[in-house]
Amino acid sequence: MRKLAVVTGTRAEYGLLKITLNKIQNNRNLKLQLIVTGTHLSEEFGSTVKEIEDDGFEIAEKIPILMRNSSKDGISKEMGLLMIQLSQTFLRLKPDILLILGDRYEIFATVSVAMVMNIPIAHISGGEITEGAIDEQIRHSITKMSHIHFPGAEVYAQNIIRMGEESWRVFNVGDPGIENIKFTRFLSKEELKEQLNLDINRDTLLVTFHPVTLERDLLPYQIESLIKALTETNKNMIITYPNADNGGDYIIKKLEEFQKTNPKVHLFKNLGITKYLSAMRLCGAVVGNSSSALVEAPYLKIPVVNIGNRQKGRLMAENIISCSNECEDIIEAINKSLTDEFKEKVKHTKSLYGEGNTSEEIVKVLESIEISDALLKKKLVWS
């Protein structure tokens, strides 16, 4: 039986991995070794490890690393802690393949350990471009350390090949966010109202704003502009916490202050994938700089206001209005997103991230690919 280790450190990442995890767990030829770390184990971020356990997954290892310090040195120390503990975990579990998703610092630390321990690495969502975040460097570094690639679109597959990766290692499986939508049982408006204690309609904004890690000095201005714009537009707002990147604690502090002064602000540490997608499906527009606005919202045909440079370079569908961090630009973009004219345009939006059979394709490859010297010994190939 082939042992597949999977590491998850955030709510968003787990939400994208969940269906693949289920398929691995239910495959008689594979054994899932789930390792949980990062914000999953933090009460401040909603203790989302409970969601993983409630979903029926057996956790092979829990590795707490958060130091309640999202500064540059704090995150570096967290990476070091994770690497030390993972080396012991991998030694005990002896995985045949490591499967990881995305481009966060926890995943970079994980892949670094696996690489020096000669564990084959399979990477979901490589080849993407996000010019405003340090994730850009992390993602491409992970690509060069990985042995199997599962990009979310053909253009990203070609980016990986242009980075010198052999084409036989690259499998365009589509983005797992699309598959999530296809398999989610959406909550009704009434069910969401009962669970969240608010009424969501086409006049509600779903807001998530993460730190732009290569623009850390601009963060106070950026979050101030966003809050001013949200105040001015005067809509009901569902706002979710940012991730635990450098500057995340500052955003949380400002959002908590905003909630105390504005009764239209409904702030949540974590909604979970079902409530989040259900809220997205019912809201008027998604606002902020989250990747979910670029992947899931187009499929659901919901208007998006994409703020700033965090997602610059990613594929953008017709439902997306990109704007600067200037307050006036954000207000203009939100107002435009809620117009009947723009909503009519959004109805014809086409998803750019596959057809939603991602997990089946991933598991098929992981189950069948030969683990050999050819897989482990990488070559630089220029076509």
C-alpha cells in the first residue's frame, strides 16, 4: 500500500484539499497520512482542526508552530520549528509521496524537509503568478523542488514547463476550487441566516483582505482605505479573517475595531468551506484580494472587486473588476459591481480553471506513477 503524506496549515488550503483527501482515504491502494499544523491549531484563527476531525479524517500528526507573532522574524522561527518537527514525523511515517498545495511559508518549510529526505513531492497549483506577494517566490521554489506537478490551468502547466520541468511530470488537472463547488451542498438562505445570524442577499458584500507581503509598509494605508470604502458604500458585510502572514495580526486588529463601530460588519474567524461558498453564492459581490475570488466566484457567476497587487498576474475572468488600493477606486469598483448592467455581464462569465474532476485525476496519478530514480533525479529541460 502506497503511503501519501499530506500537510495542511490553513483553512483555505484544507478546503481545497478536502475532496482529494477523501478520495485518497477511500482508495484501497493508498494510505493517507494527514499532518496538521499552522492556523488549524490556533484558537485565534478558529481552531479549524475540529473541522478536519469532524469530517472524519484521522490525523497522523499535529504540529503546533504559531508564536502569535506574524512579523518577519516570527514567521522565520515558525518555519524552523516546523522543519525540526517534520523531520521526525517523516522519519516515523516513512511516506512514499508527499502531496502539498499552494505557496505558503509552511508548505515551503515542508517541501524543504521532504527534498533532503528524498521523499517524492507532488505539488498542486504551481505555475501561477502573483506579483504582489512573497508567495510568488515560494511557489516557484516549490516547483523546482517538486517531482510531480498538478497545475490548475493549461497556461500554468506551460509556465512550469518553461521553468525547465520535464513535461511528463506535469498534469493539468484543473483547480480544486471548481471541484469544491460541484460537490458542495450549498446552504439555503434560511439555513445560513440561522447559522450566521444575518440575512445574506444581493446587497451583501463578502470581504477577505490578506496582507500583501511585498508591500508590508503600505499595509496601514491599504486597510484604512478599504475600511473607509466599506463605510462609504454602507452595505451589510461578511468579513473573514486574513491568513497568518506578516501583517495579518494588524489587519485583524483594525477589523475588530471596525466591527465595534459599524453594526453592518459581521466578522468571522473562519466560515468553513460550506458556509463560505454558500455565502459567496448568495452575496452581491466578493471584495478583497483572496484567490477564491478569482477561482470560485467566476464559476458561481458572482461579481468580484479585486484590490491591489496581491493577485496581479493571475488569470482573470470577466466578472472581476481590478482596482487600486485608493479609497475612491475601491468605492467606484464596488458600486460598479452591484449595478444591473455589470451583473448581467457576469451571467456570461466562463470559468478559466477546469471542469471539476481534479481529485480523481490527482489520485489516479499518485496511485500509478512509478517511484524510481527517473522520478527522483530531476533534469533541467529547455524546449
